[in-house]
Amino acid sequence: MTTSTVDFRLRADETRLAQWLDEFAALSEPDSGPGVTRLAHTPLERRAHARFADHVTALGLTVHTDAAGNTIAELPGTAPGAPALGTGSHLDSVPNAGAFDGIAGVVAAMETARLYTEHDVRPAHPVRFVVFAAEEGARFGQACTGSRLAAGLTTAADLDAKADADGVTLAEAMRSVGLDPAGAASARWQPADWAAFLELHIEQGSVLESTGLPLGVVDLISGSTRFRLDLTGRASHTGGTPMHQRADTLAAAAEIVLLVESIATDSRHHGTRATVGRLDSAPGSITTIAGRAQLHVDVRDVDGDRQRLTSAEIVERAGAIAARRGVGFSAHALADASPVLLPRQITDVVAATCAELGYAQRVLPSGASHDAQMVNHITPTGMIFVPSRDGMSHSPDEWTDVADLARGTEVLAHSLLALDSAFPVPGSEDA
């Protein structure tokens, strides 16, 4: 494959990118603490999608929202019937997040749409600019719900099985913001409708910054297995209950937290990341021994077999800890996604585009899950990383320099054009 010739008019506007980042960052739950809080399937997430729709509609693109809540804008191609190229990311966040995770990819897509329309760049393939719904798993435990529905990896029947901490199911949350979960099957993408997809994202790690490189080309996305461990003991008085007569779920949970860390750092698990990201206990009184506890565990790996075996080992050994301590134990699956090797044909185009633009890059894996991971089940997909300061993400301290984002946006805009040239369209001599 060969890339297109560089169009030097396609230079991203740093001021505009910064303004859009600020505009989305302002859409945050009031009194939620520092950073940005805009959870999946809330009115704020829908307001952010509507803001995106307003901007791209003003550019002359057609926009619709599917039954999954994904917002899709389209720039028509010049070749009738050609499958689409796509780009985009997400606008929901974890609690107290930064202003870049997902949003950087959305504003890069918006700027690409602006560059194409203002400079009358008309690819042969239609180009779709996508904002996925509910990418973060913070509320319902499952990540990438919008893109999973688009890829057919989650079905309408699954939406009643996932619930947030308040017991609100995914289906109920979708209905509360005007979406129809019963019609979610209609959101599924058909492979014949797509040629390729690219997602720009912040790295959420420190490889690029530590090596002084402005861009990364992702070749592999880690998988993730998530589950909940429930512990049941006896709540009783902290002064009246002797130590040897206790069934303390919080003490058992503390031992399990250290178990998870020790498994992920032993010699068998180079590259495994295992985390207890949430620990709840009840009744939550300083003078009462905890009678219940819940741990939410996330296991990530670039090796799918090791990912699942590690999860099974954690469950088995945690159960043994609970039994030794006289504490009831149960495990509940929340979500599971396999690692994805992104196609070489796409990564080669992105790397060649970086070189043509004169931007240094390196190939690297992603430790985080992304919508691209799901979209790759439908169409060949690639990812562009821009640096994260100090590797920080899912934190108010998350930061990416707008100059780095502008470079990434230019690579995105030119890579889509390179893919447009690389993939034959119906009726062409190369088709």
C-alpha cells in the first residue's frame, strides 16, 4: 500500500482544538469534585453528543444517532456505493477524569471533518465521524458498550444483566436518556459497509513521553477480564468480639487485594496488569466489624490465555483465603474482552503517513481497552497515540499538549486519505 501525497493545507488549528477540549470539559456533573465527571448514559453524555452533532452539522455533514446511542456524521464520497472510512472515539468519562481520554479522538475527528470540508477534500469513500456511547466501564462494569453493540459483541438481551451501583440496569439507563434498548440490534454495523477505521487516542502511558516521540502507532490492544468478588461474614462489635471469633470481610478483602498484586508481579506474569479498582464494605462503622465486602477486579493482558488463567487463579485463591477466614465467598463475571492484534495493512499506512509528514513515531501496544478493539471485529482498524504527560489518565492530572494533538490530527486526516487511495472502490480500474 502507498500513502497519498501530503496536502499541506491540512494543518490542524491548535486554538480550535483547545477550544473544543475546553467546551467538552465544561460538561461535567456539578459538585462532583475535581476533573470531569460525565458518566455513560446520562443526560450530560447526551449533551456532549449533541454538541458534537451541532458542530459537524454546521460543516454540512449529515448526522444520526443509532439505537445504541452512537452518534455518526457522514461526509459523502465521490464513488457511489463505496464502503466507508471511519474515525472517532467517545465522550463519556470515569468519575473525576481528565479532559482528554476519548475527547481527544473526538475533537481530532471534528477537526479532520473541518479540514476536509473547508478545503473541499472529497475522498472516493464516504468518511464517517463517530462518537461511541458508554465506552468507559466505570458505571456498568462493561467497557465499550456502544462499539460492542455496533460490532455485535453485546446484544439487546445483555443490557438487562448489567447494572450500576444503584441497581440501574444498562437498559433502564438507556431508556432514561431517550434510547431504545430493545432496538439495539439495529445499531449493528455490517462489514460490507466499511473499508477501514482509525481511532486517535491519548496513550494513557509514558512510553512516548519517556522516549521523546510525538506519535505512536498501535499494533496490539490488551484484553480485559472484569469480575466482582462478594464476601459475607459477621458484623459484630469491635470491642466485644475476640479476634479469634471474627469473620471479618474487610480483613479478608485486604489479603485478597495483596494477592491480586502478588500474582500480577510474579515471574509468570510479565506484562499482566491486575487491579482491585474498587472495594466496598458494610456496615461502614468504625465500631463494627465489616460483615460484607465487595471487590471489583480488572485483569488485563496482551495474552488472552494468560488473561483468563490469571483471572481464574485469582478467583480460586481468593476463595481459599475466604474459606480459611470463615468468610462466605462468591465470584461474578462482569465483562470480558480478548486482546486484539490490529491489522498490519493499517498500521503500515499510518506509520508511512507519519514519515511522509516528517513526524517521528514508534509502534507500541495499548494497555487500555478502546472502541477500536471492538470495531476491528467489523473492519480493519488502526490507532494513533499522542503522548500523555507523566503517563497520567483517568485523573484530573491527565494532560496532552495541544501541539501533540494537532500533529496526531494531521496524521489522522492524511492517513484516512492514504487509505482512501489504498482501497479500491466499486467501478475503479483497481476494484
